[in-house]
Amino acid sequence: MTPTTTIVPVALGERSYEVVIQAGLLDRAGEALAPFATSRPFLVITDAHVGPAQWPRLQASLERAGLAAELVTLPAGESTKSWQQLEALTDRMIEHGIERRDHVIALGGGVIGDLVGFAAAIVKRGCNFIQIPTTLLAQVDSSVGGKTAINSRAGKNLLGAFHQPSLVLIDPDTLDTLGPREVRAGYAEVVKYGLIDDLAFFDYCEANGPALLAGKAEARAYAIAKSVAAKAAIVAEDERETSGRRALLNLGHTFGHALEAETGFSDKLLHGEAVAAGMALAFGYSVRRGECSGQDVGRVVAHLRASGLPASLADAGVRASGARLVEHMLHDKKMSAGTLPFLLARGIGQTYLAKDVDLADVAAFLDETSD
């Protein structure tokens, strides 16, 4: 019996594509990839952690479909989103003979997806790529929407491009190979969709989060499909973050990126963990401004902590001053005319973009919350 398939369209005119979600899909990926094949073998880019776990399944599927592929394995970890690895990858793509109509395949988490997408955006002034995300965070967030980037010394994702994939293939079974910490980090991005504008989904997360984190297939598949559909709708409305609607997807990220910068973009604090703490801080700061109830922030903090995620500076292991964290924020790519917009909340499911935030007040808030 073939598992249930969910297809979520991302409606972007000529750049439209589908997100296909199905348990065991990696073992059938060759069929889905066949229409994108050319005379050259597919170039599949993965990392040293994902490759041993997932490449044999994808390789066997490609072979069954009569498709050839070559594998490129990069180091694992956030440090791979660098100039050095981008240069090495683009050189490899050119050596492979990539043409603009060809598709490279990103097999991995958010780091691989971001790096491969950026490389595809710039090689030959733009070739095609396909996302096969293997982490929960990548499946519900970074693989959809076309944001690609690498990090710079000044901050996270400051060098990149909008470049949509041609297809996204999501197999929830790939999550079985992840450790609990990686699954929890991805779950933060699931919770985010409820906090943005869907109180009912946050209620669902409170009730079903433990089952999802424990690997229950039904809860996992529902949360992935719900999250992808929510992101696809926002991206279709505001692809390049020009109207402000897509900015809502950055809930927790302004605070979170500062925490990541302070911890050196390392495994000390995973991206999803930073986002979790960032969302709690955003709700806490909203309470400080008199815009959100303490009851709502209490629910957010309680659910994040019950899910094993950090919900404060102390939980995240960050001891820096508010002024230092704000200094990291000054490098945020959302800075405009010297002003940094913040995603704040009037309640759960009521996130909004605030453009009147005083960074000195943010620093004072962070100092107070670190006590």
C-alpha cells in the first residue's frame, strides 16, 4: 500500500513548484526526479552526516529509475555556509559541466539547502536545483520559499539570493536518523507557525507536540504538511519580503540570530534552539511594551520548555550583556534606514511587524531578563 501523499503547491507564476510529502518518498525519488534529468548525471550535494544515512536510499532509487548521479560530500555544520565552501562547490559544479537547464540536488538540512541554493543562483547566472530536506527544520521551513545564503563574519545569512527550487521532496522517515536534539530544534519552527497567526495550530502543538517529538508518524506528517502549507501561502503572497507579510516568518529570528552570533554560529546553540529562545524573548518584550498578556507568554515559555527547548537567555547558555546582543542585531539584514523592524506579538497567533522599537530599550530588556 502506497503511503498517503500530500502535495502543497507554491504558487509563484513561472517560478511555481510543488512540495511533495510522503513517508518513504526517498525510496521512490527517482520517479519524481526523472522529468528533470538531462544527459549529464545529477549532481547530489550532501554532508558528512547525512550522506551515509540517506544517500544509499536515494542512489538506489535513482538507479531503479535509470538515472545517473554523482555525489559531493561537504563537511557538516553551520560553518559550511561559508565563502570557502561556496567557492569549492561552485568550482565543482562548473567542473561537472552544469548548464543553466540542469538541476543540482540538495540532500540534507538547512545548511546544505541554503548553500546549494545560493550556488545554483550564481553558477552560470542561475541554474536549477531541487531540495530533498532531511531535517525537520529544513522540511518545515528552509527548503520552501527560495531564500538561499551563506554567513559572513558580520552575521548570519548576510550573503545570498532569492532563488526558488524546482521541486521539494519531503520524506518524514528521514527524521528517524536524527538525534532528539535535532528534532527538537526543528520543532521550534513548527511552533512558530502557530504563534504567527494560527492559535488553533498552537493548541494542536501543545496537545500533540510530545507525540511528534517521540516520532509518531501521524503527528509528524500532519505538522509538516500544515507548516509547509502555511509557509507556501505567505511566500506566494510576498515572495521577496517586500510587503511585510513574509517578514512574519522571521518571528524569533532577530533575537535568535544575535544569540547564534554570540555563541559563534556553532553547535553550542542550534538554529532552532536560538529561534525558540528568540520567540520567547519576542513575546516577553511584547509584554514589556504592554501589547501582550503575561498569560500568553507563560504558555509559550511553558510549551517550549516542555518540548526541551530554551525559552530564555539562561536556557540558551548566553550570558552576554544586552548591549552586546544588540550590537549583533545591528548587522541584521532587515536593517533599513538605521531602523531594525522586530516581530512582536499582541497574543498567540497575533504576530506583527513593529518598526518603532528602541534598541536601547531592547538592550535594557535583555539585561533584565538575564538576571
